[in-house]
Amino acid sequence: MTLASAPNATDSCNSFIPPSFDVNKVEIISDRPDCATFIFTDEDHTLGNSLHYVLMKNPKVDFSGYSIPHPSDNRMNLRIQTKGHISAQESLLQGLNDIKDISAHILDTFNNTADN
């Protein structure tokens, strides 16, 4: 199952997905809205550790963990369990947006320092 075709994916949740994002890159394994495993293709510890970090900073998230099943397999599994206030998909999208904001801030700070 992909992110766009998930049974508990709402229109508001899907509206956060940028048009350039390949939704076939993420597979969702979930039987409850508050708990899901996301399988990312062609991703590694860089995204996994970053997502885990920002997700655990979210007070609405109970658990986040990621694993790389095997070094020769180009997949990363991310497990999210929320406290029920938001869905696991919404928390993932919020985490991805947080990483984007942090990256933009770092880039702006670097560019401002380089200009001086």
C-alpha cells in the first residue's frame, strides 16, 4: 500500500505531499490510525535518524524507531505510534516538514555567515 492509497489517509493528509514526491517510495503497514510502519525505498540512516529525532520531540508522539533490515537492502523501516491526537501519517508529514524547516534555517544561517 502506498501513502496516497492508504485507507486511513485523509485528503488533508495527502494535501501536504508535494507533487514532485514519488508516493511509491513509501509503503505503509498499518491496522490502526495511531500506529504505523513506513517502509522507505532508497533511504538510509540519514533520513531515519533525523526523522526519529524530530518525531520524538513531538509531544503527540509516543514512540518512534527506525531500522535498516539489511545493509544490502536499500530500505528503511520507520515505526511511529502516537498518543491518538493525530494519526501516524500526520505525525510523519509533520516530522518531514520540521526537517525541511530546520534545513532551511541551517542554510540561511550558513549563507548569512558566509556573506559577512
